[in-house]
Amino acid sequence: MKKISRTSVRLISLDEMDVVGETAALVALLRVGNRSPKWYSEALLRSGSARALLDEELGLLTEMALAEAVAEVEAWEQRQIKVVSAFDPRFPMKLRGLAGIPPLLFVAGTPIDADERTVAVVGTRQPTVRGTQMARKLSRRLTAEGYTVVSGLAAGIDTVAHEAALERQGRTIAVIGSGLDHFYPRQNAGLQRRISQQGAVVSQFWPESGPTRGSFPLRNVLMAALSDACVIVEASAMSGTRILARAAVDMRRTVILVEDLLEQQWARELAEHPGVEVARSVAEITQVLGRAVFPPAHI
């Protein structure tokens, strides 16, 4: 995976430009522009203006594209889908300046910019009994200590993590690999609705977009970016969780591997990287978080 670096970027305030207009211009660019979302994301880090890029690409067609985008944003907002762009103060500070991160997010639920202590709890879709118990106990402990539990709403470990946080009236964020109009997997439709009511569901994809094979690796990178630390409970050599773990390492997030994972070669290799820790129990995981990620002075 290409290293995800942090680039110097001027933060944009409400006093400097029309946030609504710039967000609409970004929507128009991503809808009808001639380049990839990745290109636009990197170009915005340099230029700081979606409207300028839109003018450059569309010329006389800019106003029409902009009007259509404004109508689309208003329609989403009426459906309780928040459209949060890099120009918006609601855009998480954790994401600002990270190359490769989408400049536009869709959020169902409460805003995510205030989540300062976020821990991803992730793993396989086919967990063992031990893995299930670990994920449940860990999410409950994190919730009790005031952390926000982040996961991917997949079957298995992700589902257990979200449910355990909700059971304890905790804060949880689901980062999904489809648009907000879709439920994947289908059996988690009710859970997705609950999270949108009690926490937040986040997507980088258009609301009408269904899940694809390529959308989940992108989801995993965004999940890593939104988290201060990532705990890998269980994962096979072929698991997409490995993408999340490597992205987290590249972003200098702390990665905590449950010790049983060291039976696999990929986990032993990952454990050699700076910022990767190994823990045997929930107590050890929270000790690592308190020491390496959220020292007492931070709290």
C-alpha cells in the first residue's frame, strides 16, 4: 500500500469562503468532473477551492452544474443525510491534510467532528467464541471509559463491537462500504438504523451507491483515519482487516493486535512496525491506550 502522508494544508474557516457553495462545487466536481476523486482530493489540498477547480473544468457550464449540486445537497439534508466536506467545520480534524482521504463524507446521525477519543474494534466476519467474547468485553470496557467505538458494520466482530457499545448506551460510529441508502449486510439493517439514531453512520460513497468489491478497502482506510487507535481482535491472512491495519500504521495510528494473531505470519510481520503493540487481554489493551495513545495529560 502506498504510504499515506500528511500534507500541509491551510484550514478554511467560515469567514474565508461560502462553505455551502464550496461543498456544492465539490459535489458537482465529483459528479460531472473529468478526473478521479483521488485527483480532486489532492488538488484541493493544493488549491483550497472546489469552485475554482469547477470553473477550470466546466467553464460556462459551471453555474448549471452548481445549481444541480445545490438542489442535491438540499435533498440529502431533508432526508437527514448530512453532507460534510473538507470546507465544513464539521469535517473531522483527524482527516484534514491526509492525502488519499475523501474530501466529502455523508453522515447519518450526530456529528462526528467532536469524537476525540476513538478506537476501532475490528476483525473477521467469522469469529471464534473467544474472539466474540473479547470484542464484546472490550467494547463494553471502552464505552465505560468514555471512548467512541468505531467499526465497519460487517458481520462478526464488527457487529459485536457496535452492539456492545449500544447496549451500554455508549457512542459508536459505523463506517460503511456503501451509500447510506443501502444496508449491508442485510441482516444488519436494524443495527444500522439504531446506530444512526444513537451514534453515527459514515460513508464516503454517494447515498445511492451499493457495495462493491472495491468499496470495502476504501472503507477500511477511512475507518483507520477516523480512529486514534485500532484493535485487531481476529483476522485471517486474507481478511480486509489487514488493509485497515496497514493504513493505520502508515497514518501513525497505534495498532493493537490481540496476541493470538501472532500465530499468523502477517501479524508477526506487522508487529515489527513502530506503533504496533501486542496485548493479551482487555485490561492490557486499555493499558496500552492509556500509555501510548491517551496519556493522563490528554484526558
